Amino acid sequence: MVSKDSNSFSHNSDSSSIISIGFEGTAHTLGVGIVRDNEVLANVYDTYIPPEGGIHPRKASEHHGDVVREILDQALNNADIRIEDIDVISFSKGPGLGPCLRMVATAARSLSNYYEIPIIGVNHCLAHIEIGRLVTGLTDPVTTYVSGGNTQIIAYEGKKYRIFGETLDMGIGNAIDSLAREMGLPFPGGPKIEKLAESSNNYIKLPYSVKGMDLSFSGTMTKAINMLEDGSPKEDIAYSFQETIFSALTEVTERALSHTEKDEILLTGGVAANKRLRNMLEIMAEDQNADFKVPPSSLCIDNGAMIAHLGKIMYESGVRHDLMDTQVRQKYRTDEVDVIWRKD
Ligand code: ATP
Ligand code: FE2
């Protein structure tokens, strides 16, 4: 169990004193976060590591069910509050893996029902963006959201967070993890591939697939795995793979920036930890006179604090959900949500 707490962010100081708790569990990580105003009082999470192979949704959901009580108690303890002090309960409604979403929604609903606290189901991708805006101070960024299951380039326009580009097949993190697995490196593969890549600068050409504004990673990954089977050095493959997929991501982010005429870039999601990716985006941002920022890693990975924060601002802007509205949505799209809490 990891606990990252008590971060105060003072960019917006006009909010009321609402205490919000957020439950996250779209994939590997079960997280519970508590926020008051713009302060993170608790952010506790525990990640399911598959014993072998990729993620098994039912096994991950069982993990979430097993640890949720302990993580909740730890979060309340760290925040030094009682459940009765909470004004709103939020949870990840989607997108994500069905069994995981249902497990976490059930926990949130039971709490809401028993303690008669309002409940709000939030969009996971928007939660990444809103906590990112809060902690970086960026006001209207193009967001590059890169995780295991998600890869989207998003910007706000006309009261929606619109997807300007996205993966057509797998999430970028899943592609990296799959290559790592073929190399015998266990989950999460990202940091291990990054380390390997640091000891090579021998670029071997791999398929580069940007299709319009969209991306695809499966062809690049398959070719990299073939090269491994043919005996190319792991370091060269790791290096070439990173260079290829991160260049594609940087190209699409740059085009979204120029299309929207925005001047800020927010990088978030678990893959945002990668130094080479940050470096590429930073160089591009400098070129474009744009501000480039990345939230602290405890708020980039899947976490409960971001869910609590989005639930809080939705609640403050008048959103109310009935228990009947709290069904999970495995394919809940970023651009489905009316962003009534933004005034611009
Ligand atoms: P989501 O449900 O949003 O898709 P997730 O379960 O993939 O989330 P995250 O914590 O957002 O969870 O991201 C985990 C991913 O990030 C894994 O694929 C992991 O390999 C990748 N990752 C972590 N560190 C690095 C790194 N340094 N470089 C590249 N990838 C990384
Ligand atoms: Fe995520």
C-alpha cells in the first residue's frame, strides 16, 4: 500500500469547504483519495500485479474488493476525518475494465446508501485532466494522457473535452508492458524498458504509425517482438521502440497544439513518468512557445485524489446523481461529458 498525502495546491483559492472522497479502480490500481478545498488530505492506493501475463480483469477486481476496506480506513486515518464528515462520494464510472469498475462502484454505492451521502460517478480521463490543471496551474492545456489502457490527446473546446487524437488499438503502456513481458521483464514494464533504452543509441527502424491524428502501436510492437526473436540486442529494441512511439505521440500533440492555438501542454497518466517522453515533449513545447508541465507522479498514475477532486468540482457546480445513475460504463468517452464546471 502506498500513501501520498497532504499536498496543498493554492492556484484556486475560491472554493468552499467541501470534503470529497474518491474511489478509483478502473484497472490495476485501487485508490481512495480525500480532498478538502484544493488540498489533498489523503491519497492511498494499492496496485494489483498479475503473477504472470497481462491483467486478468476478474482477478484485479477481486484484489480491489479485498483491499478496499483497508485502503479506505487508511485514507480516513491519514486525512483525520470520519466518514460522517464527508459531503460527497465519487467513483470512477469508466472507462475501464467491467469487473473492476463494478467492484469499486459497489463499494461507493454502499457507503453512499448507508451514510446517506450524495454520490457522483465521474469520467476517469477527465479526472486526470482536472487534477492536472489544479496542481500544475495550467489553465487550458492540450492534455497528453498516456497510461496502460489509455492514449488520448485532449483539449477543451465548446464545453467538452474533445479527443483530438487517440490510439486505434492498444494503450501505449500496454504496448510497452507487452514488449517487456516478451523480454522476460515483469509488470510494470515501462520503467524497465526505459532503463534498457538508456544504454543504447542504436536506432533500428520500426513501423511508425500516425494515421491522421490517431495512433496505433500494435504493428510497432509486433515488429519489435520479431526483432527480439531474431536476436537483436534488447537495449537497441527498447531504445528504438521508445523513440518511435514517443515521436508519434509528440507529433500528434504538436499538431493538436497548433490546431487549437493553445499554449500549454499537460502530460499525465502512468507513462508520464518516462524521462525520454518528457524530454521530447519539452523540446517541442519550447519550439512552440508553450508551457509544458507534468503533475507529481502520485497524481499522474491512477489515484483516488483525482476522482475526489473531479467529484468535488462537479458537486459544486450543481451535479447530482441518483443511485440509479451510477451504472458503470466500460467505454465512457471523454467527449460525452458536459463540462458545466468550466466558465470559459
Ligand atoms: P488506466 O486505467 O488509466 O489505463 P493503468 O492501470 O495503466 O491506467 P497507470 O498507473 O496510469 O495505470 O499506468 C501504468 C502504466 O504506466 C504501465 O503500463 C507502466 O508500464 C507505465 N509506466 C510506468 N512507468 C513508466 C516509465 N517510466 N516509462 C514508460 N511507461 C511507464
Ligand atoms: Fe488512468
